[in-house]
Amino acid sequence: MVYHRPGALVKLSNSLTGVFAGLGLGPKKMVRIEVRGRKSGLPRSAVVNIVTVHGRRYLVAPRGNTEWARNARAAGELTIKRRAEERVRVEELPVEQRAPVIQAYLKENTLVTRREFGIDPKAPIEEFARIAPDHPVFRITDA
């Protein structure tokens, strides 16, 4: 599975954005998540954008098999922080169900994630199905 490691500038930007997201500043879809580390057991955080498709909320890993995605897969739950905290369960979607969610995510977040996906947001759904194995997608459910 693919993993696009962020550069130093992206890491710094994500740290600052995480503070704002946790305080509820910025776009409503932008949140800070906290998930238990699969090896250390310590809380780990990341800034992510939630996408809603047909009334369901999802998390998409545009950089591929990231640390937060691996930790979420192992833990099966995480905390969403945006002013308040929301404890939720997460379930990874099978590869064959990911394409429409990735497409919706890319359409909403083109400016900041197009490079990671490598396709146009207006590409046919078959292109999203082709890249789906490289991008974990998690359905958010109540804890």
C-alpha cells in the first residue's frame, strides 16, 4: 500500500492547522482526530477533513497508508476534536466500496490533495476504483 510521507513544511502546517481545527476554527469539515497508537498505546493526533456522502461521514487518507490510518484500523475507534470531543467508532471500507467516497473527498479538497491522488476530480469513477487500494477510507459511526 502507498504512503506519501509529508515534507517538513507540510508537517509544520499540519501542526498549526491542528491547533485551529481543535479549537473549531477553519472549515467545518476540518477536524483534529486523536487515536491510540497501535504500538505505543499513546494518543496520536492528526488533522483530517471529514467528507459526508449520502448522509454518512467518512475519513479518507489521501497520503495512503498513513500512521493515523494504521492506528485507526488497529484501534477501531478515535476521538474527533472540534471545540468539543466526539468519541466514534471507525470501520474501514472494503476496496470495492471506496471509489465514490474518494471521488467526493477529492471534489471537496482538490486544492490540497489532488497531488496525492494523481487524478482529476472529474475523472470517471473507474479511475477512482483504480486508486482505491492505495487510499484507506473509514466510515464513522457512533461509539
